[in-house]
Amino acid sequence: MTELDELRGHGRMTWIEAEQGWVAAPEEIVNALSSGGFEECKREVTNGRRHSWPAGGVWHGINRRTGAVASAIWVNRLLGPPALVFITMDGKSFRGDTSNSESNSKREDGGEA
């Protein structure tokens, strides 16, 4: 998705392999999805138990032209922004470039490359 690729290209979202998610500002992710044609269907933010700051949230959108569904779920970090964001499109995780590195290191016969 072009809008998310632009955020990634400008260093506004970074894939964290160990977390299997993106470090980013949730609002920027939501704005990118909206700019990419997804219309908001649901948005909820949850507050932390001991603090009034938001602990995380969820956003769901649909592209009425294509029927595609996108979701962003985020967890705010205790040490400040940005949050850890998990993005899915039509049920498939939107992952970083490194997500294919393991499969690329295997040969077709199942051996190591």
C-alpha cells in the first residue's frame, strides 16, 4: 500500500522483527489507511488501569470500492511514543521486508541456501 510504504520510506514506521509489529504513531497509520481508501468502521481506545493515558486501541476500516478490510491494533509503550502497531489487510499481516528473509534463505528442495 503506497501510503504505508511512504511512512516506511520516511522512517515514520519501523518493523521490529522480535515483536512482529511496527513501531509507529497509531494516528499516522490510521491516516495512511484512510488516505489509501479505507473508511473507518470502528475505533476504540482503552485506558490503562493505573493511569488515564491510553493503553492501546483498535481501528477497523473497509474499502467500499474493493471490499478489502484493514485493521490496526496498537499498544502504547510505557516509556513513551511511538506505539507498537499490528496491521492486517484482509486478514493477512502487513509485515516488514524482513518477513520473507527466512523463506528466501531456503532452497526449493528444503535445504539451506
